[in-house]
Amino acid sequence: MTNYDKKHIIVAIGQTQPTYKATTMSEKKDFNQIVRELLECYTQTELSKTTGVDQATISRLKNGKERKGLTYDSGAALVELHEKPKEKK
């Protein structure tokens, strides 16, 4: 059973918050690139508040460092925001 299946079974019986689409995390994502692209539209502080990802983690990803501190849910939040249409500043 995949992580997605387990989470949705739990959601189905009402024991946790809703999760993201199965396709959101089905392929390996380049979080460094995702963060750099999101930072064209958001400041690090705005991105942190919007996604729940710690600002220090956003800074590390922006600078090409490891994904230390990035959970499945916060990674999914970055991907979901990245996939939405955006307006540049």
C-alpha cells in the first residue's frame, strides 16, 4: 500500500486532514528548481507563510542545498502552489 493510499484511507474515516492528489508526488520533483521558480512570484517569507515550509528550508532549496527539513506534506504544498497559475511581481 502506498503512502497516498494509507493517507486517503485515514481521510475516508475522518481521522486526519485531506491530502494532496496522487499525481502530485508520483514523480521525482526538483524542489530546488520549484522553489527558485516560486521565488519569482513570492518572497521567501511569503512562500513560507503560504506553504508552511520553514524559511530556512526555502533558503537551502533556493541555493541548491539538500532537502533537509522538507516533509512530504510541505513538499506537496510547494508542488501544488507551483502547479497553480501565477502572476509575476
